[in-house]
Amino acid sequence: MPVPLTVAAVEALRAQTPGVKHTTHFNHAGSSLPSEATLEAMRAHLWREATSGPMEAGVAAREQIEQARTLASRLLNARPAEIALTTGNSPAWGGAFAALGTWRPGDRILVARHEWGGNLATMRLTAQRAGASIEAIPSDDSGAVDPQALEAMLDERVRLIALTWMPANGGLINPAAAIGHVARRHGIAYFIDAAQSAGQLPIDVTQVGCDVLTSVGRKALRGPRGTGLLYVRQDFLPRLTPAFVDTYSAPLDTNGEPVLRDDAARLEPSELAPALRCGLANALQEALDIGLDNIRARIDDIAQTLRTELAQIDGVTVLDQGRERSGLVSFNVAGQEAAAVQRTLAAQGVSIGSNGVAYTPFDMNARGLDTIARASVSYLTTTAEIDTLLDRVRGLIR
Ligand SMILES: Cc1ncc(COP(=O)(O)O)c(C=O)c1O
């Protein structure tokens, strides 16, 4: 039964997280710190591989490995058959996009201004070859994507709407369900990049109305690097033909014909890292045990505290937009490159991120930003850690 994240509950979770003793981590949006139990799940499987043989260990641990799919489906309110497990967000997103098939001249893709640069690069390569266009949907006065502006752009040539739910360059949360309503009403394919969202807020794919949703294990979920999730709505699956297949996603029948799997795993490679899957399963279980409502409430609270305090430092500008905010806090220090701020803080044992234009080009260009410093919190973040960060940032200005 989920329990609220009181100070005592957070302390108990920190006591089971080795990393917090070694680093002041404000780069949870880059990759978070795993629990001891998640590390142990991976270690245990590597040991099984070393002692029984990797293939044999994989067979013996099949149930545990498959747990990640079941738990991911629970996290998203989906069915296990609607989940493929990948090595990151980009393989999930790119795999689903490539499976959409041929694009024609004049086809249109509409994206929110905050679309992840890797997804844009993937779309551009295809669009340029085919003569299709990629257009940014205007934002409202808060900076969030505007569902009415989207509606006004639609015609029969729009084949895809793509949204990055929580942008990489700041605290804004886009109205994913409102965009989903428009996409559903018009029967247009709708992809969501939830790389920053899964593990930060409750997600119900049936309520959001997306056809495809992608995420990663290493960020808010505190799973291992090299893990990712791909949700494909069951009724949408027949529209996806993978760009390539293997003996798992499309085994050959007795006539030598490939038979595509009838679940989302048709987009999953046969080769996998079982130890990472075991770690991911543990991390997913932990997030579900804590409860996504509890996680959301705690992150919102702690990020808001950080924003308010940062904004009070002379020479610091907090850059977050949107009415609803995530655990990503973006800011700049007057006269200092964000990468230099990141380096200086790192030398003092405080990790933050810094982003340039390439990660979120439409949004950075629209706002005239070259770089942003990014301090991202987790439910593990304490007020003492915030005080340390603020102290180091003040030190940059003196
Ligand atoms: C919104 C968003 N999408 C996609 C990615 C890329 O994820 P991956 O490196 O797993 O492909 C990131 C990484 O930070 C991100 O913030």
C-alpha cells in the first residue's frame, strides 16, 4: 500500500541508495541513482550468468526478466502485450517511427515546440527523403503546446502528431491528454516521448489517448542505463511493420515466411541484457510500491522550493515555463555559460546538467536561448541538498 513520502520515508529510501552518500545529485533527468536492491538484482543475474552460463541463466530467470514488461504495463495502465522493452528512448521512438512505413510528398508531421532533438533528427531524415514537412505547433502564453492551435493546423495530409510530454530543457509539462483528444477526434497517429515523465507522474495511456509512448529506465524510474520502454496501443499495432526483424520478432514458418509477432514485442530485438531487465523490474516495482501520486507530489514540492530559492539569487534567472511543472529546473547565471556552471559545480561534488540548442531546437530558438543549466530533482532530494546547491550557485556569483 503506497505511503506518503514523509521526511522519514525519504530518509529510509536514501538509506537504501548508496549514491546519495557520495554525490549531491541534481541530474536525475540525465540519469538517477539506483537503489541497493536494483543493483543487487543486476549483480545476482550477472553471477548466475558467470556460474551457470549466460544462455542457461537467461532461461532460468525468464520469469524475473519478463516481470519488467508486466510492471511497465502496470505503470502505464496498459496490457503486457502492448509493451516492448528496448535499450533507451531513441530506439523505442525511432523503431516505432520507422515502422510507420512509407512517407509521401506533402505528408505533414506536427510537433510541439519542445520535441526532443533526436526524434526531430529521425523525422527529418525521413521527411527530407520523402518531401514531407515537419511543422511546430504554436505554444500558448505559458509556453505549453496549444491544443486549439493544433486543431487549426489539421488537414487530411497530417499523418503524425508528436509530443514531448516533459521537455528536456525545463520544468514545463505539456497537456498530453488535451492533445490526445484532438488526435483521437481526427484519427491521426499520436506519439508521446515520455522519457522524462515515466516515474515522475501517474500515466494512464488510455486517458492520454496516445498510439505510441516511449520512455527510459534510467531517469525518474531509477532503473539501469541501457533500458527503455515502448508502449503501442493494441489496435494501432497492425499499422507498424518493423524496419527490420529477427528470429524473435518475426520467426520463419515452415515455408520460410516471416511471421510477425502479434504483440508490441514485434519491435523488440531478440538479444537483450537480462541483468539490466532484472534491475529495471526492481526499479519499476519500487516506483509502484511508493506510488506515482506520492512521487509526483514530492517532486512538485521540492522542485518548487528550488525554483523559488534560485530565483531569489541576484544574477540567476529561472527559465521554466508552463503552468504545471516537473522536477526539471532550468536557469542561467548571468555572464556564465551553462556548461561552465556545470563544470564548476561538478568540481565541488554537485552534479547538474546543461543543454544546448540541439536537444530542443524549436523551443530554444523560439525563446532566443543558446544554453540552459538544469538542476533536476528526484523524490530522494532533500532540503539539505538544495541548500548545498544554492550555496554553490551563490559562490559562482560572488
Ligand atoms: C525528452 C527526452 N527524450 C529523449 C531522450 C533521449 O533518451 P535516450 O538517450 O534514452 O535515447 C531524452 C534524454 O535526456 C529526453 O530528455
